[in-house]
Amino acid sequence: MRRLTFLAALALCSVAAPAAATITITTNQGAVQGDNILFSGSDVDGPSIIGATQNGYQLTFSTLTGQTLTTPAQGQARIEPVNSSLNSLNIAATDGGTFDFIEFNLFNGGTTPVTVTGIDQSGTAFSFTFGDDPGENLNGENFFVAMTDAAQSIRSISFTGSAFTDIRQIRVGPNAAISAVPEPATWAMMLLGFGGIGVSLRRRRNRGVVQAA
């Protein structure tokens, strides 16, 4: 029993925190070459809209402030609000998975800064603010690229702040293979279980030796 208690304490003290991705958010257009997100043009207007690549990978675009979103007719690959400006949006894989990178164009912004935030597969947030420098102009095209380290992934990307006409030219690099790293408590329980199995096997072995004698 003492050995089991020691193993549990050792597991709780020595388990490292889960690894976190490093999400880089830049305005370097063309830094990645992903698959285009397209919209059917027949999506029902509402607080969220689903777009997909030609291979069927889907992203869900959800407003953060209760706006009604729509997609223009003629299959134009963009999302815009109904009778208002787009001032916030969250983008995530529809199946709950992750992606390696994403590029999008926030078109024709206002005068206040915009903050773009990426969440990695472990829940860590990485943010970038654009437009707070007098030399930065949000009018016209505003390309943002969020990418991460190899063997890591992005759970979602969002923006808040300046009001834009729409979001367009969205490209994504899917990644369905990466999941969140186990939390310290999970590792501790696993090590505790392994320790218990080891103690049980040793007791059985010792018992067998006594019976043989």
C-alpha cells in the first residue's frame, strides 16, 4: 500500500503540463496554400453558416454578437451580415476537429483596431491586433493568416473589433489527426493504474512462491 501511495504522489508531482501549440497570426498574404472554402449560396440566413472545401471538409462560421449572417447569390465565396457590419466572427471545424492553418480576407474595415485570436488544440489563446498603428489602414483588403507548428493544430480562429463589410477568400489546411494532449490529472490516473497493476502482479508472484515451498 505504501508503494502504491508513493507512485500516486510521484505521478501527481512529476507530470508535465500539456504541450501547447504556437499559433502565429500574420498579415502575410500567400504564406500558406490551402483549400478554398466555398458556399452554396442557398444556406439559410442565421447566426451561423457552414462552408466546405471541394473535398468535403467543413468550417462553421458563427457570429459572436447575435448578427444574422448570409452568403451572396451566384456562389460568391464570402459571408456578410444582413443590414449591418461584420464586427465579430468565430471559425471552427464543423466536426469538432482541428486545422493546420487558415487564411481569410476581412474586407473593407472601419476605423477601430481588430483583434484576431487563435485557440490551439489545448485551449491556449494567441492574439494579434491590427489597426492600432496610424500607418495601418483597414480599408480594402485585410488578409490574415493563422498557422501553427508541425504536430500541433488550431481549434478555432476568431476576430473582434473593427466592423467589416464581409469575410472572403478563405483557405484552410485541414488536420483531423491531432487531438488535445492529455491533462496532468489524466496522466496521473494512468500512472496510478500501472502502479496498481505492478503491485498486484508482484503479490501474486510472491504468493505462488510460498505455495510452491
